[in-house]
Amino acid sequence: MNAPVAAPASNSQAPNKQAPASGTRPFSAFEWMLAMRYLRSRRANGFVSVIAGFSFLGITLGVATLIVVMSVMNGFHIELMSKIIGINGHIFMQGADTPLTDYDEVIGRITKVPGVKVALPMVESAAGVSSPYQQSGALVRGIRERDIKQLPGIAGNVKLGTLDNFDTSEGVAIGQKLAENLSVRVGDKVSILTARGAQTPFGVAPRIKSYPVVAIFQIGVSEFDGIFVYMPFAESQEFFNREDEATVIEVFVDNPDDMDNIRTKLDAVIGRPMIMTDWRQRNRSFFEALKVERTVMFFILTLIVIVAALNIISGLTMLVKDKGRAIAILRTMGATRGAILRIFFITGSAIGIVGTLAGFLLGLLVAHNLESIRTGLNAVFNLNLFDPTYYFLSRLPSVVVPSDVITIVTLSLSLSLLATILPSWSAAKTDPVEALRYE
């Protein structure tokens, strides 16, 4: 019996298993081309492009608004601090147990402390001030000529008149808003009334005296310009019945942020009981309120960017549904899941990145020209935006802080990129068989 003959070997090889899909290079020109094509309006996906347009507009306006509002809040903080400190000093010192009659000796010791720029005595009292036309309340400060010329908020902002020979002028310097309220000019007389007058058998009698206006200043803070009156130091001592006495010593320092260290040094040298308060204590509630308002405004305006990011999610989701057949064809032609994910990631990210860049440029442009824009709108449309009568400042300040801009741009980019992940991942998981089942 013959042995079975082996079948001749076939020259053809056994069929290989299906080769894995060969994907494109990550973020290749092909992926960018498809992503940009999906952003354009084409028949069926025209509505998707409209949503993309609104997403772009929302991010642009959100970023620009955040930059402008934060710049205005920064401007308010810096401007108000410089105005308040420029006229009020950094540290206020009052006698605790006895009248401050030794103010010259105390000032001599204070000025020897490292970090102290200047210390000056004042007589300060509330009073009534009137003209033949109007009357108003005022805060009268008696000050020496050499000292008032060291106050940056006053000496550098005299608009009418002069502070020369202030000690011997027997006149007063008043704020511009107060001058407008009283309808007076330099050379006109105002009457000052105080309840702390001469001592009589029946008690302290009110005192009233007229003074010529020798100077009108404009600090730039409407509240200060409408209340402060400065008179010669010696005259104020006599008028307020403060013979050889100062009511307060104001101290100006080189570094306003180093209050704790300066106060410790001052406590060691003043040599008498004193009540000491600094600018932080006197303005704590105001600056805390400003800080809270700034934080709240940031979170409220961030909602604009969040809503725009949600629009990116909805727009990309609709785009994925609309492009289901195209995704399936790409998958059957060898495109990997990663390539599909990157295509839609580029589509959504482009909206966020370009929108953020446009908002960044628009925000900086508006923030740097805000006062000019306000003035132009007032002139063209006969408006009265940011009326100094009702606001604390006479102009609309804007200071762009780089750290704030970086935070806003980073936040916008992060939200935009995060918004693209879910729809892109959904596109990458599309099953080509299911997508083409009914085609």
C-alpha cells in the first residue's frame, strides 16, 4: 500500500490578519484642514456655525469685559488710596490724657525715626461755612504754610490763587466743589461758624468770622473737594480756642505698607501717652468693601465666559451628530480614534483661543482708552457718564495689572479647552458600522 502523497506546497501564502489602521501624524495638516472646514457654514451644519459664532462672540466679550472691569476696580483702589493718603497722612496721633501743647517736641522725636518722611501739627474741627448765597458743613484744618506745601494732595492741585504767604494772609484755602457749592471765587469772603468759641459766664459762645478765599484746590476726590477748608495754624488756634495746642499730628512715611514696624518705632520714642491710628484703620471698611466688590464682579463676569464655553459644548455636540457619516467614512478609510478626537478638539479649541485673543486685545484697547471713550460718548450723545458729582473721583480711572490679565486669559483658555474634551471624545467613540447602518 502506497503511502499517501503529501500535497504540494502552495506558492500562495495564507491570508494575513487585517492590518491596523494607520493614523495620521498628530495635529497634521489634514486634521487642521478638516477642523477648519467644519467651522465654516455649509448647508446642513450652517446652524452649528452660528452657534460657534455666538460662542466666539461670548468668549470675546467675556474676556474683554473682565479685563476692563478689573482694570477699573484696580484704578479705583490705587487712585483712592493715593488721594486719601495724599491728603490725610499715614498715621494720626492725638493726645491721650492731656492737650497736645508739646507738639513741637513730639514732632522732633518722630522725624528722627527711620522711614518717617514728615510730621506736621494741625488743629482740626468741624464747622459751618457760608457765603451770601449758600451754606455748607466743612472740616476746617489749621496748618502752617511750610506744612501745607508738603501735602501732595493740596500743594500740587491748587487751581486758583496761591498758598504763598499763607501764614500771614488771614485767608482760607477751600476745595473746588465747596467753592462751587458756595458760589465763591478767589477774593470772595466766606464765613466760618464754630460752636467752640469764647468762654462766657453763660458757657461757650458760638464764634463766627469772615475770611477771604486765597486759594481753591482740586484734589480729584469729590467728597474731599466739597468739605475741606484750610486756614493758617495760628489763626485756627485762636478761632477754635486752642491756645498753643494742636489737636492732631499727621505723620507721612516712606512705605505705607510697613505700618506695624513704623508704629512700633514711634511708640518707643514719642515719650507721652498718644492715641495712634493709621490709614488702614481709618479706611478699613471702605477698602474691604472695594475688595469684596471686586471679587464679586470677577465671579459674576466669569459667568459670561462659562456660558460661552457651554455653547462650545453644545455646538460641538451638534457638529458631531451632523458629521456622523463623515466620521464613519474617515474611520473606515483608516483614521484612528485619536485623529477624530484631535480634529474636533482643534475645532472647539480654535473658537476658544481666537475668542480669548480677540477679547484680550479688545479689553486692553478699551482699558487703556477708557477715559477718552467716556469723554467722547458724553460729547457725541450729550450724556453725563460717571458724573463726578455722584462719584468719589472726578475721572474714570483704569489700571491694567498684568497678573489680572494673565489670570483672565488662563481662565478663558482653560474653560474653552475643557469644553471641547467631552464632544471630541464622543466623536472619537463613534462606531462606523452603526453610523453607516441606514446610509
